[in-house]
Amino acid sequence: MARRGRTQPPPEPDADPAIRPATLADVAGVIALDEEVTGLRKAAYWQDMFERYGARRRDQRFFLVAGEPARIDGFIIGEVRAWEFGSPPAGWIFAVQVRPRLRVRGLGSRLFAAVCARFRAAGVDRVRTMVARDNAVIHAFFRSQGMMAGPFIELEMRLD
Amino acid sequence: MKLQKATVFALYAVLELAAAPGRQRTVVEIAEKYGISAHHLAKVLRDLGRAGIVDAVRGVGGGYRFTGNAKRLTLMDVIRLFEEPSAEADLPLPSRDGQDIAEGLRFVLAELDAQTGATLRSISLSTMLKLIARRPWESQGAATPARRAQAGRRSR
């Protein structure tokens, strides 16, 4: 039994947590995991992401989590996008996260495979993402899944 | 982007050895397989040995074996042992009047360098070996210089 005033240690992570669509009960765990990794608490952002990608149009939008609501060990979010600058429908991944101590054990690969399976079922034959140039960890992760440079180039400018 | 010979030889050797980490290959075996100079390759392998990526096994049946971490070691790690990859041209120092154009060119070429660096840092030897096994260039129908040369030799 935990003593008063002491935080109970989080349960040991499951070595092979099941991957499933996110529910409203998982959002707190997603917020906590993201905060653990990035050091920023973005509660409103993740609640909005769940509303947009976990609760609507679930045949085209996929918000998948690994773990239990009390402790989310990883998540991935993607959707089918079509006809941006002439691109035929393709799967887009725009968020992926795995609890640091569970990395290099295959959970990220399983999340990636799970969202790709849903993209295939939705009728698309390719998957895209965008990574920060200086984020070697996430860039190397997507490369290790077989992703290569695509036919689009990201451009931006300052709005002074 | 054009890599120096020593860098290319190092990439051939490291990937060849990392593909079967327990196996030893002699300098001559690797040189013959890739059609490169054994003398030059021997020097490159000594450099890779000093960097702790390969280990020389002495005696009968000796050679080199891979001792690095294929999941951690990237193409950039190997390349940087021999050169600093850069698209930046060797621009002469212009007079004051020519500095704007020179700075503009450097700015654009630096964009290429940033892209090249990010790509080379993101591909581990393990990822590279998986890519080679998948042979994605076949599905894209890309005619690589090596394949063009091979096709040319066959048609002669």
C-alpha cells in the first residue's frame, strides 16, 4: 500500500502492449506520454486531435494507441489525404510517440505497421510523413521502416 | 554528390562485413567482389580498424570482421572518417562588389548540404542492408549508373 504523500510508481510497462483505436479515456495518457517525452504539456492540442482524428471519419482517420488508459506506451496518428497539389490519395502520418524506455523493442514498428494496414484497407497504396531535419531519431525510425524521400519538397518562409 | 574513392571503398567494405557480422572476409575477397584496388582497400580497412568499426583477424583464414553496431552506425559516421560531404562549390573569394551573388550561391548550396547531411545521418547500416535486400530501385525502374554500365558491358 502506498504511503500518504508518496506517488505510487507507474505500473511496469507491458512488453507487448496491444494496439487499438484510441478512446476518450486514453487522451489523458497520451497527454502524459507526450509531456514525458517533449517536456511540454499540450492538453488542449491532444484533446482537439482526438476530436478530429479519433472520434470522426474513422474510416479515413486513425488515432491508434498501445497500452492501457492509465498508461499509454505509444501512439500513432494518420489520415488519408487526397489531391493536395495533385497528389492521389495517400496515407499521412503526422504523429508517433513511444515511451523512451520501450524504444528499440519493436513497438514503434508495430504502431507503424498497424496504421499502414488501416491505410491499405482504406484503399491507398503509399504512406507519407514529414520530419524535422534535425530530429535524427524520428528520421532514422521512418527510414528503418523503409521510407525514402518522396516526390514533394517542403518549403517555408518567414512572414515578416 | 561525388564521394572520394576511399569513402566509397569504406562503404562497400563496411556494408559487406556488416551483412554477416560473424564472418571474416579478406581484403582480396572484398576487392575482387567490388572490382576495386586491394592495395587501396587495405589502407581503408586499416582506417576503419582504427575507428573500431572492423577488426583484423590474424593467421590462416584471417581477414576482417565487423565489430560496430549496425543499428547505431550511420552512413554519415562512415563517410566522415574520410571526408566532409559537401555540395558547396569551391567559390573564390569575390571582390566587395561580387559578394552578394557569392553569398546567395552559398546560401542555396548550404540548403543542399543540410538535406544531404540529414539523409546520410538518418540511414543506419542496418537500414541500408534492409534497403539493399528490398531492392526498391527495381520497382521504381531507376537506371542507376552501375546498372547502365552493366547493361553496356552485356551489349558489347
